[in-house]
Amino acid sequence: MKFNIKLSSLIVHSFTWFVNLANDRVYHIIKYITCKYKTMRIFLDSGDPDETRKTLSVMTLDGQTTNPSLIAKNPEIAEKILSGEKLTETDLLKRYQKIVQEISNLIPNGSISIEVYADENSTAQELLEQAKIMNTWIPNAQIKLPIIKSGVEAAILCLTNNIKVNMTLCFSEEQAAIIDLATKGCKKGDVFISPFIGRLEDKGLAGVDLISNIKARYLSSDSQVEILAASIRTVTHLHAVKQANADIATVPFAVLTHPDTTEAKTTAVLTPIVPTQIDPGKDWRSLNIYHTQTKEGLDKFIADWKKIFE
């Protein structure tokens, strides 16, 4: 009997030691990330406030980004999707509001990105009306708009209404030039642009090159638009976008909390993205805003939204 008690005690102590060791390792990895990238702000890319809490228990966050796909993955909403239950659009927006309010309370001094529902038929006025409503949800909102013509027009209207924006689904330097030209005169912090480096790599392109090219362009034009590197999948990505002088990186929970398990096992040979020559004196409307991957990303967000509401 004594032997069994001692054995049970040994098993419990051993398990506790391994858990503490694992937690300690994660803690030190995250502390390393925080210290190493302190000149680049770190956002959490998540629609789950519980992930925000867990991340904040081991590091500070400068903000958080959300989008329809991330909201669809929120455990409460994901459970409803799995059960076949559908929400009304009004109910979905109420739940989205509740989620970002919870996140805002956890990161009161950070920027919280909230994404509008947009498709290719959305007008600038429709996007503006959504932005106005979402901007009232929390005091630190940054409204996400897609880089499509109506999205850029809506961004201009948002800025005149003192609404900060995050221009998302950026896949080309020309799109970045459009955002710079369209928002000239904005203050630093009013406009983010989000290049998706991981998705560019899916197409065999060196996504980090796009960050470098945009940064060089913005420095030469004295742009106040800040680069928010998105679609970060590994710590290698995080290091690379820091080297490319991104202002902010938005990072999934798994990369921040389990960086070793998310690291790519193989390194693909990626095609470099060369800088694009664009006349800085052109009107933004004369430039090519279309990119296939922007459309693909928008279609995915639409599909994820429609999984949730009727």
C-alpha cells in the first residue's frame, strides 16, 4: 500500500515537473520574442479572447486583429456552426461586438482591428456605414477594409470621419502605393496596411520581399501608413519581417505560444519579388488595384461569414 502511495506521488510529481518545464520553456521563448522584437509591435491574430488572456499571461501585446475567418473559429461560434445552427446577421454582429469588447478590455491601450463585411458589389457608402457602427463598439477600433476600389474610397471617407483603418489583403506593391496616395495627409497610426506574406509563399513567392519593397517606397515618399505584416506562420517569418522593418506583426496564438511546433520542416525555394516602378505623381485611381489573391482572400472571408449567418 505504501509502495502504491509513493509510486502515485512520484508519478504526480514527475508529471508536474514536466508541465512546469514545458511552461517554463514556452515562457522563455516568448520572453525572447518580446525582447528581440521590442522595436516592432506585436499583435495577436485571433478572434478568441481566451487566447488573448493566455498570451497576456506570458507577454505584453500591442493590439489584436480579427477577421470573419477568425470569428468563425471562436469556440462558441464554431460549436454553433458544427451543430448546424445559423445566426441572423444581427445576432452575429452582436456576438462580434461582444468578442471585440472583451478583447479591448484586455488590451485597452492597443489597437483592435474589426473587419467589415465586403464583397465585390459593396459600395463605399455601405462600407462606411458598417465602419461607423463598428467604430462605436470600442474606443480603440481600427476598421479593416479590403484593398478593392470601394474599400479605398471607404477608407478616405473613414479618415474624414476620424475612423482609423487597416487596409487588408495586400499582395502587391502597387496596392500599397494606392493606399499611400489615397491617404496622403493621414497621421501616423490612422492607417495600417496588411501584406499577407504566408499566402504569397503559398504561391512560391518571397512574401517578405513585399514588406521590404513597401517599406522602401514609404520611406522615400515620407508616408505615414504603417506596415502590419500578416499571415505570419512561423518564428522565422517573425524574424524576417522584423529584418524587413515592418512596423507591426500580427501573429497567431500557436506561433506565439508554441513557436517550435509551428516552424516549417522544409524550406521551399521562393521566387524573389522585385520592386515595382510606379510614378508617385499618379492619381491612385489610375493604378492597378486588382490582385487575384485579394479576390481569393475576400471570397474566403465571405464564405466564412456565410457559414455563420442565414
